[in-house]
Amino acid sequence: MISPDHSRLQELETHLRTRIRGQNHVLPRIVSLLKRGQLGLTKANRPRGSFLFLGPTGVGKTETTIAFTEFLFGEGKLFRFDMSEYQTQESLGVLLGAKLGERGTLAMVYDRSQLGTLLFDEIEKAHPRILDVFLQILDAARVTMANGQTLDLSRFYIVFTTNIGGADLLNLQHSTFATMERHVLARAQQAMRPELFARITEKLVFNRLGYDYQLEIAQLLLNNELKFLREKGHALQASKSVLPFVVQRGFHPKLGARPMRDTIEKLVGDALAQRLLDAKDGGRWLKVDESGNCLMID
Ligand SMILES: Nc1ncnc2c1ncn2[C@@H]1O[C@H](COP(=O)(O)OP(=O)(O)O)[C@@H](O)[C@H]1O
Ligand SMILES: [Mg+2]
């Protein structure tokens, strides 16, 4: 018999494809591991699954993690650790508690939820003692805190991200993706501890986003913004010129699509504010202003 949970799991890939653009080569492998994890087919006494996401900045590594975590567990089940805050020896104490009776950040997460996803961003920055903890987590899904409490992390997915080799992707513009992928994985394997690299189940290289995908992402984010405004009573429609304009303003060669959401919010918000202040009514077409510097509503 197919349970509701199982039929929902069948929709996971479609769901991810609607939210994540230009990364279709990694989605099936992510979905495959998540399905096995959800169905209890991955090893007992290990996390449900572990991933290393590689590639440039702003191409959907975090967004993918958010999307699958929300889909599987609902809101509030993604716990993020920025490894740039865990670069010193003392950071081990932050993670696990420094002295008897003290609670580390990992225990505080566990108080809130015993399942979900732990996201460790930019692991190349983590102190070696922190990497030892990752090895324990991947090996046994267990960590012992300074206060003696042992956490069972076997109902969590673990996602690591790294920028190692990611910048090289931007320089290898003219190579095929397979060549770039090999290069990035080799770089990461060299730079990371080999035993850590070996223990991570899926190592996936996210691609740069070509112009067509940049447009698609702009469209997704613009739709969200227009929906938000419609709910506030401002029905707007975007004319064709808007998308290329917001891509030009919101996509950055080094930061990828990271600035896009804020850019759209600002450009559309400014246009609407201007119309409201002008107290002109009627217009509902969002378009690029003749000056070419901003959006306007006509
Ligand atoms: N492939 C993508 N598909 C859809 N949205 C994306 C994609 N890449 C980036 N974005 C947008 O850009 C923002 C930043 O991307 P993020 O996933 O945080 O980048 P990173 O790869 O550095 O983790 C996301 O919140 C999302 O709005
Ligand atoms: Mg990220």
C-alpha cells in the first residue's frame, strides 16, 4: 500500500525542479539519497544521508537545502552553522560546550528538534578539531557534549558546503561541465581531509548559472514579490523588459543570484512607492523607466 508520505516523496523531484533552476544534473542524485533516507534504507547509526555541495557562490546550494528540508520536515528544521565562526580552537567549545554543565550550539539545536537537516557552510574554514566532530557525526551519528550528554543525530541529513575550487569554475568558462566537475572534486579532495571527503555520501558540484537560468530565477523571485504586493492590494503586471533589467542589476559575476531578491524588492518597491506618492491611479504595468535607471508603474 502507498502511504501518503510515500506518494509525497514521489513529488520531491518535481518540487525541487520548480524551485531550483539550472541544477538539474544534481537534483536526481539528491532526491535518490533523500528517498533512501526517508524510507530507512540508509545505514543505521549514521545520519540519514550526507552531502557535500560544491561550486560557485549564489547558485543554489543553500536554496536546495532549504527546499528539500521544508518539503520533508516543514518549517524550522534546517539548522545552519557558519564555519567562518568556528575557525579557532575555542570554537570547539562553542559547538559542544566548553566546560562541564555548559550547553554547546549543537545541543541547543537538539533541544529544538531531533530530526531535520544540519547545514555546515564553508567547511574549509572550520578548525581541525571541528572536523574531528564531523567525522564522529558521519561515522556514528553521535556526538558527546562537554556536559556528558550524547546526541543521537541519526534522523538528520548533514549538508556541507565549500567554496573550494568554486572560483576556478568561473575561470574555466570554456570547458565542459564534466571537466569542471572533475577539477573541482579533485581540488576539494586535496584540500579537505581525505577521510572526511570519503565518508560523505554524495559530493555534488553545482554549476554556474547561464543567462537563461538567471532570467528564470529573476522570474521566480519577481513572481513572489508581485504575489506579496497583490496580497497587500497592489495588483501589478510586469512587462517584458523588466526581467533583463533586474538580471542586469541583481545578478553578480562573483555573488551569483545572491543579490537578486533584495534588488527586486528594492526596484519594485521604489516604483510602487513613487506611484503611491504621485497619487496617480490606474496604472498597473511595471516597466523600465525611460531613463533606464529604475522601474516605474504606468
Ligand atoms: N539555482 C537556483 N535556482 C533558484 N534560485 C536560486 C538559484 N541559485 C540561487 N538562487 C537564488 O539566490 C539566492 C542565493 O542562493 P544560495 O542558494 O544561498 O547560494 P549558495 O549557492 O551560495 O548557497 C537564493 O535565495 C535564491 O533566491
Ligand atoms: Mg550557501
